[in-house]
Amino acid sequence: MVEWRRERIERTYRPGEGHEARHGMLSSTLLRLIREEPLRERAVLDVGCGNGRLTFALAEEAGRIIGIDWSEQAIEQANRHARSLSLDHISFVCGDAEQIDYGELGPIDLVVAHLCMSDEIIRRAAAVLAPGRCLAFSTLHRDQWKESGRSSRFAYGERDAETALTAAGFDPVYLEAEHEVLFFTAAADALAYMEALDLIGKWKTDSRWKGFLAYLERGGRELTIRARVTVKARRR
């Protein structure tokens, strides 16, 4: 049985320090886990590829890569970039990752994802992968921005991830949970930090801002600015 690796970073916010939305950065651990596979011999499916950040990071190593995403704009941008670099072994398809039949995209040897995962995606990956082939992803932990009172629908807790993987027919070979927590000495500092990240407008539209303000009013002075679940699992 694979044990979870857990890392927690805590630091205190300093007014005037630089701001960075770290939760969207590519995971170096995910890249390492993917590159452990013989990519030159593999057809890779990048689920929820967006404009191709992970796809292009693997472009020089993989034999073939297909990216899928629901956003037509992101797919158009990714296809233009691939053409500009003459990357004929890369293609992008617009579609819903929870509805499209991955088998229709051709033989797939490895399914990867960055910040896009659900039980349905895991099941569809299992349906297309042969025994021994891998699913590798890094997605939001349920604790990401937990102080707002809401989590992303693509987020997982440790138990949720293991349950979904084993139910679909995967054996985990690597499990990691990362947390980075920022502490504030005053509520005003927390508000300044959120304003610098340009998240206030977005949070107001989905009710998270109201929840975060209530948390600050109750005396809350910390914020989980990055929480990630990174997984590699092999098809049984």
C-alpha cells in the first residue's frame, strides 16, 4: 500500500511583498512522474489542457500528444502555437472531458492532467488504458482556499482520490498532498493580498468572497494559498 507524502509550508505575510497566484503553476513533481514513463514510445492524452501548458512542456519528449478542453478559444490558441512550432505530433480537440470517448481519439498509453480531474475523468481514463498503463495528474486539494467556505469541483481530498482510483481499477504508485498556508497579522493585510491577486471580482460572482469576509470577521487570519494533490496510478 502506497503511503501519502505530505508537505506543509507555513509563512507570515509581509505587507508590500510580491504577490503570485502559485496554485496555477505546473507541478515539478507531476512532470517528474510523467517523465518516468518512456514518453517517446507513448501516445499521451492531456485532459483539460487549456492552452497547452502541460502539453507543450512534454512536446520534445512524447511520441504523440492529444490535448482536449471544453474552451474553443483555448484550443484555437493551442493549435496556433503548435503550428507555429511545426509540432506535427501534437493535436488539440475541443470537447467535454467528462463526456468525450477517449478511445475515439486513437490509441492512448498515458493520461495526464493539470488542475482538471473528476471521478468521471478517472473512469474514462481507465476505460481507454491497457493494464500497466498510467494516469498521472495534479489537481487542487479540497483545502485550497478553504477559508472561503467553498472548494473547486475538480478538487480532491486524500481519501476521495484513493477511493476514486481504486474503484476505477487503478493501483496508486505515488500519492502526495501539498499545502502552503499564509498567516496575516491583520484582516487588512489579507484583503490587500486578495486585491493584489485580482481575485475579489471572481470570488464575488461565486459567493466565495462573502464567505471569506465572514471568516475574517470571526478572527480568521490564515489562508491556504496553495493545496495540491499529485497522483500517479497504474491500470490493473
